Amino acid sequence: MRVIAGAAKGHNLQTIEGLATRPTTDRIKETLFNIIAFDLPEASFLDLFSGSGAIGIEALSRGAAEAVFVENAAECQKVIQANLVHTKLQGRARLLQTDVLSALDRLAAEGKKFDIIFMDPPYEAGLYTSVLERIAENGLLKAEGYLIAEGSSQIALTIPKGMKILREKVYKTTTLTFLCAEEENV
């Protein structure tokens, strides 16, 4: 896995061995970042279920002002920290070493809001709905912000009250769903 573009272009990233994480493929990552490219400069980016940190690192490499990584697994936390040091992007990054729901509450208590939130939870864990609801309840998206949920094309995504779908990009086994707050909730 490597950084595709930006300040850290070409840097190889460490990954986690085994099936505990499912890294976003380079093809999907490249398409994703082509879609959001114009929104990244100076953006505040939240990377949930960060794994190796590749998505948040790509956002930083392409000009995001800051990225917050949320990862509960100790092995993944070490890899994220190593990848941030290797790419020299650690100065604009923050790693929350906790579960996602606790992190969302903590960020809300701090008054944080994000331009872009990316989430890629374990497909079969049933976390999409609870995480989306918590993001909406805590008002973690800026007025013009949006969320990208990466998920299985075989599992329907339940959209919580207060959010709406902007667009979907469907691949064979993976779907990227772009969501934003409904206008009355902004």
C-alpha cells in the first residue's frame, strides 16, 4: 500500500497482517480521492476505524489541514503512528486510541466539527447505523461537510434521521456512500 498523491506521494505504508483489517484497494482509494480532491485543501478530516491510517494519511498528503484517526486495536495504533512518522505528516495528525463511539462523544464534547468524515467499519459488525446516528446526534459535520461510508455492496446501509445520501459509487463488492446533514439539521 502506498500514498497515491500529494506531499507524501510514493511513500509505502505499513499494513496489518491477516484478515483483521480490509485495506481500501488502491483503485477505490484513487477514485475516492479524485471525487473529493477539491474539498481537501485545508479540510478537517476524521478517519474512523483507521486500520493502517492510509485514508487519513492520503487526505493529509493531499492538503487536509488536519486529520483525526480513531482506532481501538493496539497493533493498528502502532502502524498508524509509524506511517505518520514515515510520511512526516504527524504534525497535522491526532490519534484517538479508543472505540469509535467513545471518540465521537469526546470530539463532540471538545466542540469539533469536520469537513469530511470517512468510515470503514468491519462490514459484518453492524456498526454503521449506531456510528451514523452518533455523528448526526453530535453534530460532527460542518454545514457544508459530508461523510463517506465504505461498505459491502451486499449489505444495505440504513440512513439515520437527519442525514441524506448525496451520491453512491458502487463497485463489485464495495460501495462508497456519500452522506450529508439534512438542511434543517445544519
